[in-house]
Amino acid sequence: MGETTDDAHQPVLEIAEVWAVGARVDSKIYDEMSHWVKQLQQADHPHTRALAEVIEEMGRLYGGIHAHLQPSQVPPLPPWLIQALENDLRLSPEVINELSQDEAQQLLIHHWTQPQD
């Protein structure tokens, strides 16, 4: 298990999930995955440790470190779109902040294409 740090040099735990794709009917894919795991375990490979064991060790090593959510990578909506959502749809800033640009545009398109009473 390699150690990764963020921009503030705080340790970051990266968890990877391994998927195997194959025919399930004859359980060949399960046998193949079991074979790979057994080979790694026999070689005492560090990546074959149980998740519970890793979490326990990480707790001892990094007990004083608190988890933080990964910052959102969603770019903010353009100002013209925010203004239209506020003025035309009367949406609150909290609701607007939860929308992706595509969702916001679809709401406006729907609003603008509906017959006006």
C-alpha cells in the first residue's frame, strides 16, 4: 500500500476496487479471481490484505487525522445561467448550487418552451 499525500501533505488513503469480467455460468471467472488472490497471498503481497485489517492499521497510524470530503470538481454555473434561474424560475441559491449546468439548462428550456397563460 503506497502512501499518498494531498497538497497540504496530509496522508490520503486511496481505495481501489478490482472487477473481473467473464462468463459467470460455469463460475470460471470466480475460479480465476480466486487463483490470482491465492497467488498474491502466497507471495505475501501487501495488496491482498483484508479491508478490515487495513482500516484498523490506518486508524492506529493516522488516528488524529480527520476525513474530509473530496472537493467538488463541478465547475460553477455561468453568471447568465444563475441569473436566469433566479429571475425566471425563482430558484433559491441553495437549489441552484445543486444543479449541474446541463440540468439548469434543461430546466430553463422546459420553462421557456411551455405555453404562457
